[in-house]
Amino acid sequence: MLTQLQGDQLPQWIKAVRADDLPSLHAFANGLERDLAAVTAGLTLPWSSGVVEGHNRIKMIKRQMYGRAGFSLLRKRVQLAS
């Protein structure tokens, strides 16, 4: 499903998990079903945000300053970094 973009097979996979005696996978399947449409889209569509996932430039700059300055300096550093 992951490598061949076959998210339409997810409901069948969830049924197979429920038929097995694996409680940890049951919890995982419950989590998938909470937002089934988004998970199916993520497994089906060719677009990905994986390259930028987790890269928050503003947080990095803010952490570099260790809270020593106010918002105005943070704003100036963000503008200069662009």
C-alpha cells in the first residue's frame, strides 16, 4: 500500500487486523479509522510533504535566542534569514 499508492486497500487491511489477535495493531487501526479519509489520501495521492516535515525555521531561530529578546528582534532575524 505504501510504495504503490494503494490506499483504497486500507479498509480491507483494517478488517484483516481486526480478525487477528494482535491488540497493539487493533489500537493502531482505531487510530487510522479516526481520520480514515486523510490516511487514505496520504496512501493514495502522489504528493508528499516529507521533505519539509518537521523543519520549522522560525522555531529554530527562536530557540537560538534562548528567550533573551523580544518579538521585534525575532521578527528582524526571521526577515534577515529569508
